[in-house]
Amino acid sequence: MNKALFIISLQHELAMSIGNKLDLKAMLKVFLKVCFSRLNLTSGHIFINCDDNNLPSKLTSLEQTNYLHLLSIPQKNQGQAWSENNELSSFVESLSNAQQNISQQCENGRYFFGFIIPDHGLLIFETYYVLELEVQKALIPIFQKLGTSCYTSIIHDSLVKEVLSRQLVEEKVAFQAQHDGLTGLFNRQYMNSLLAEAIEEAHTNNKFGSIVFIDLNRFKPVNDAMGHSVGDQILLILANRLQSLKSEHIDVARFGGDEFVLLIKDLEHDYQQTVNNIINQINVLLDIPFVVKNNSYKLNCSIGYVFFPLQSSTVNNLIKFADIAMYEAKRAKSRFGKQYTPSMSDKIKRRLAYVDDMKQGLENGDFKLFYQPQYNHSGNIIGAEALLRWHHPVHGVESPAVYIPIAEESDLILNIGQWVLEQACRDIYTLEQLSLPATFKKVAINVSAKQLIQHDFQDKVMQAIKLNNIAAEHLAVELTENLLVENIEDSIKLIASLKANAIDCSIDDFGTGYSSLTYLKRIPASVLKIDRSFVANIEQSNESAAIASMIISLGKTLHMSVLAEGVETSAEFNCLKMLGCYQYQGYYFQKPIPFDEFVQLLSNLNSG
């Protein structure tokens, strides 16, 4: 009776332990502990079939068998201890080959009893007594249930891993959908959704918010010159700095390229001062140089901002308004940002209408080339600069200072520049049919930044020369100092290539922009032009005279001609001549005149 009660209670307790855990190893550990305690084992061991998937990692394999050691009790039998027991290893090998329950007596009075866990593993009991056959038979249905439970645990573990894997994938997809791939900041789409929520909350809570639009200045020249790897590092550094501003009320996003956006929420009535303080913080962050690959880059930014719901309650308008304000800040070169005002949109509308007027003017032949003659100190004409003039059908003669910058902001400057090139070549052909003065050398045209960076710019120049059948040496191009320095490597290659084809280059506005003496010796230009700002009243300004003298000396040292522009008085002419400048253009000699008058001027000079 006592034996029967023991067997029943043993079966019951072991059966209860099997369903105690879902994790395979944890469940088997509980089961083995109950076996160890109730059967008074010396030790217990479990080996799992190698074919089972999702097994715990770092299991020790058993040589010449298809089983991995999972666990042993007591703990001292874990790891290498069991494998060093030759008797146990030999018994496990015999059990795995027999594929049925077996027992074995050892020489030292110990016994091994081996049981099959159906389809999943082996269970070994080590005792100092003989485990009665009745008890062994009573354990067989328990081991069958254990096999079923192993299968359930393995399936459960597989499902858990699959769920976790899917969760990780979903989290990764969600992160990628919301964040910028390079910087890890929020992306444009997610920021738009955050802004929509912020607008609604602002209405509900009677508070304010702001969108701050940030554009990194002069990033493109660095990115083009140093490569995208450097550019990406600069963007990452800036993103990390802007991320330091992130808080419960501030979100940061990269909108693309070098454009970043701050969403500021829950502003009180001092919203203007709060935004001003944040803009100051942004400028402080940008005052720190960007150090990449042992090189230091000093960059700043242009900032535009708008308030909601004060100035708009729609996402698209707020982003557009902040962007417009940013461009106004860029034009004004303001460090402190610009708040959007409706007049900015009106200004853009006027600009767009103005661009349309220019397109129409180009089609209708309203643009003309005027020519300003250039002279030497003996009064001989040596060439001319082609200057664009536009007679607006409503406004009359427009100033190039007004329409050229607007054309530069749009791609229309490419069309205008191409027209200037082709018209100048046509005019040069006409001049070549005349008996030109012996001193007359060439006509110079101005080239814009957007023209210069076109990969086929030189091809277009050579094509225009060939199409009009003119001598290449009669055409010259003028590039501003700032333009050259911003694209220094490309500029050097282009000018050298043009010069190889007999087309000279002049550097316009020299001395007004960057301190580019370092670059000048590398640029194979032929002419330095002293800017009119140094020529005006030069006889009365020691500073202007000193700068002009420096430019003249520099030109001579580099074997470049020096031409002063904007000469308007005899006093300016005499002062420049005394300083050693012998080429000029300006109203003192001749104002810009239409081509027909220029032809007549040359004819009169030649006949005279």
C-alpha cells in the first residue's frame, strides 16, 4: 500500500511540475529537481535532441551522438564535469544507440538509469540504489507527457521569438518611417504630423507654437569641394547639436539637404522672446567650428520662423511661411532670423510675376546688349564689356541691379546668359567685318554662378564661337571674385581650358569679397579689374589709393593686366595713371551704348 501511494504521489508531483513553466529549460529544471528530491538521486542529467529548433545557446555537444547536454543536478555536475565522467558519457552513448530505457551498474556501487523523452531527449538518473522496476514503469507515462510538454515549450519559444522578431522589424520600419536616415532626427513627413497635432493642441489649450526653419549657409561649396562624406559628417554634427535643444516642448527634424526644422510647442504670451532665445542658442551652437577629418569648417545659418495659430493654422502654410522667412533672412544676411510677414509672400508673388515678365521680354526681344568701351592711357580703345539692358514694356528701362539677382534666383539666368553669349558672338562677327582699330582686342561678357557650374558651359561657349564663325580671341569672360573662390577648383580648370582655346578671363570686383590672394596665383586669368568702389574719388582717399596700388602691383607680379572700372572724372583717371594702372572703362571715357552706336564709334575712330 505504501509503495502504491508513493508511486501515485510521485506521478502526481512530476505531472504538476511539467506544466509549471513554458520555457523549455526552466520547465525541465523544475522537473529534474522534483525527480532528484523524490527519488533520492545522486545526480540527474538531461540531454536534448540536436534536431530540436530554438534550443538554448552554448549547449555542450556529446561526441558520437545526436544529443546536446542541457542541464545537470547538482550544479557541480554542470559544464565539463559530466563529460569528464567516462562512465556517464559511455552510458549516454549506449542509451542514445539503444533508443529505449536501460540501466547499468557501475563498479563503485553506483547505478545509471536511462529514460527516453519521446522525440526530444534523454533523461539519466544516477543513484546508490536500484530503482525498482515498478517505479521505472510508473515513470514512463510521465516521460511521455514530458515529451509533449517539450514540444509545446519549443513551439511556444519559437512563437515568442517570431513575435519578438516581428516586433523588432515593425519597430524598425516605424522608426524609419518617422526618422531621417542620415541624422536620426524626425523626417519631414513625421514632423508634419507632429505639427498638425501641435496646431490642434494650441487651439484647445489657448496657447501658441512656432515653426523655426534653418538652412545651413555655404554648405553646398563645402559638400561639392570636400565630398559627400565630409558633408554628411557636418550634417550629423549639426543634427546632434540641434538635438541638444530637444525637450518636452521642442521637436527637431531634418527636412532634407541642409534644411532643419524646430517645432516649438506650448508657448505662453512671451512667445516672441522665447523664440528669440532659441535662435540665439542655435547661433551659439553654430559658432563652434565643424571639425571633420582634422579640417575645421566655419559655417552659419539663415533662420525663418512663424507662429501658430496666429499666422496660420494649416501645416502647409506654416512650413511655407517659415521657409519664405528663412530666404528673407538669407538675403538680409541676418543672424537673428526673420519672422514671416504677409509682405514677404507679396514680394515673392511680385518676383514670380517679374520672372514671367523677363521670360516674355526675352521672347519679345526686349533685352539688348549695350557696350561700354575700354581704353588705355593713350586714349586708344582696347575692347569693350557687353552689358545687358532691359526695356520693360510698363516700367521702362530696368536696372540690372534689380533683375539680375532675381534671374539668378531662378533658372532663367541660364536662358539669359545663353542669349548674351550668342548675341555677343553675333555682334563680334559684325565687328570683325569692320576695319577695327589695331588696339582693339576683345569683347567681354559676364558669366553667372549658375552658368559656371553647368558641366557643358565650355562646350556652349565653343559652340557659339563656331556657329558664328568668329575668332575665339575676340571673346573674353568676366567672373566675379566671390564666384571664383566659391568654386575654386572647378574655376581653375575651366579658366585654364578656356585660355587653351584663346579665350581670356577677367576677374571682376577684385578686392571686394574674400581675401583671395592665396587663390589668385592659381587662377590663370588675364585681367584684374579694380572695382569702382575703390576708384570713386580715389584721389581723395588714401585707403582706396593704397588698395588700388596693391592690386596693380599684384597684377604686374602675376603678369596680369589691370583695368579700372567706373572711372568718371579726370582726377580719378590721372590718379590711376600715376599709380601705374593703364587700362580703364567708365563714364569719363564713354557710357554704355547700343551696339549700333558702338559700331559707329569704332568706325569714326578708324576713319579719324
